[in-house]
Amino acid sequence: MTERNIATLYMKVDPVNPEQKAIEEAALILRRGGLVAFPTETVYGLGANALDGRAVASIFEAKGRPSDNPIIVHVAGREQVSALTESLPVTAEMLMEAFWPGPLTLVLPVGESVPQEVTAGLRTVAVRMPDHPVALALIRAAGVPVAAPSANMSGRPSPTSAEHVLEDLNGRIEAVLDGGSAEFGVESTVLDMTSKVPVVLRPGGITPEDLKDVLGEVDVDPAAAAGFNKEDKPRSPGMKYMHYAPLAPLRLVIGRPEAAASKIKELAGQEKARGRKVGILSLSKNDDFSHYGEVVTAGCREKPETVAAGLYSALRRFNDLGVDIIFAEGLEELGVGLAVMNRLKKAAGGHIIIV
Ligand code: TXA
Ligand code: MG
């Protein structure tokens, strides 16, 4: 890890009506080439001026991010998109109309003004307009598009609060705007618009079903549905890395809820008997796992959006608890469930137990 030793400025802001003074200060930092973490409706982002290659390069340094992983450019309005792209298909305009501001990132042919630090040398650029007053005010005040990956150390769960950001990046970035917890909780849907039928590269808040309503046809990249798989050569470079991982190994148990719960109890019991501290990620209030380990409930499986909102802080909680191994329940890969399962499979690094 490279040494960065910066006094990180912490600024609390009203998430609905952010104070202009704090926004101006943060915008000035961005214009001068610094890094500012800010809330979005999905997770916290770590922003830099997207048109300043050096500033974007320092994002990679601060996060320890692999240099072949491109970064999403955030805009405050559709009028900022044309300067970033070479051409804009009419389907992209339809999607912006339907889902922006919101958790949908569009991969488009890149324009000349975008430095290659943003695209990691690809011929495409990923663009999104976040649905959060603080993010939008910051981008507007900066007067430039803002390149921003999630504001975590590479490989750690994405941050859903300013506290998570500071856990990972205090002393490594110039400032953080604290606008409370990120509402949705997992990252945006990444949709490749450069093929004939658009392809979901990363599932997120806007589901394939939502996209089909506008586009008629949409594909899902097999690597996105399957989660972590190095052999699959995912088209979204970031998908090949083992993301979102807590420090302890995680085993995802998939099957009918009752069968999965008994398998978790069996496996957790064995680990406990070996003297290991076990964590259990529960998606239901009723399963009585408490005899078998430290239980963290991420939400409830009948409402996948509650699991999305609670997932990353649950994974971080296991780090605080210092468990040796984690067993996690899964849920149906429908709607937002597809995004949640994608993150759980990645956290499991391929260790999936099917019952
Ligand atoms: O919700 C989000 O998207 C959050 C917030 C901060 O906006 N951002 C985020 O960024 O999750 P990051 O860097 O953690 O994930 C960006 C994903 C990576 O998987 C990356 O490979 C992919 O988007 N990506 C970026 N540019 C791309 C491109 N030109 N082609 C294909 N995939 C791209
Ligand atoms: Mg990320």
C-alpha cells in the first residue's frame, strides 16, 4: 500500500438540503485535483475531477485499486453526457429519461475529453447521474463531471456510511461529506449500451425486468449472474476481482430456506466444536441461529431491498466481531435479489454450498 498521509476533512451535511458552504469547500478540493468522498443513493463514492487524469490516478492510489479497473463518471444532468461520449444511441436517451437520476450506469463509446485513467484504456466510458441531493450539488458546484468508484479500500465491502469511508480511507483522502446512510445499499446496475442488445454487466438497483420495460430486450452477462468467476472473462473489468469480502472466509448456503438453515446449523456446529468463532448472516428474523454463532441479520429475504440496504454493514460487522468463518443464507435471484446474490457470491469467492 502506498503511503498517503493527508488530514481528512470531515463535513456533516444535511442530506436533503446540503449546506452550500460545505459543498463549495468540497467542490474547490475537487477542482484543485483532490479526492472527496460523498454519499449517493447506492453507496458512498470517492470523487475526483473526471477530466483531470492525475486526480483520477490518485483515486487508484488511495484505494489500492487495480489499474485495469475503469471508473464511473458521475454527472448532474443529461446535458453533461454528450461531452463525455462519442455518440449517444437513442436507447440510452430513453433509459436516462426513465431512470435518471438513479442507480443505472450506462457504458457508452468514449469521447476525446475523457482521460484514459478513467477508462483504464477501454474505448468506452461508464456514466451515471446519482439520485442524491449532496452528490448532485457537489457535481454542479465543481462544474466538472466527477469520476467516482465506491469509497472503500479495494477488496473491502462498499461503504454505506461516512463512518465506513473513514474506517478505510481516513488519512488517504482530502475530505468526506457525511450525508447519513446510503439508502439503497448496493452499487448501481452497469449496462453496456455498445452491443446490439444491451447487456447487464453488473446487477443493481434497476433490475433486468425494469430495463426490459423500456428496451424490450436485454441480456445479462453470465459472469454477472454467476458472481465471482475468473475464467468467465467478465466484460466489466471490476467483476473479476474478489470484491465485497469480509476478512473471514464466507460460505454461501443456497437452497430451500428450511433446508439451508439446517445445513448452516450443521456446518456452524462443526466449526464451533473445532473451537472456531462462527458468524451467521441471517436473512430472516425467525431462524434461531444464536446457539451456533454470532448472528447478524442483514434484512429479510421476502423484502430483498432490506437485504440490499443492510448487506455491507453486516459484512463489516463480522470484521468487528472477529469471527473466523461466516455462513450466509441466500435469497431468490429475482428483482433486486439478483444484485444481492451477485454480491454474496462474490463475498463467498465461489464457495457456495447448494442443498
Ligand atoms: O453505485 C455505484 O455505481 C457506485 C457509486 C459511487 O456511484 N460506484 C461504483 O463504482 O460502484 P465502482 O468503481 O466500485 O464500480 C464500477 C464498476 C466496476 O465493475 C467497473 O469495472 C465497471 O463499473 N466499469 C466502469 N467503467 C466501465 C466500462 N467502460 N466498461 C465496462 N465496465 C465499466
Ligand atoms: Mg467498488
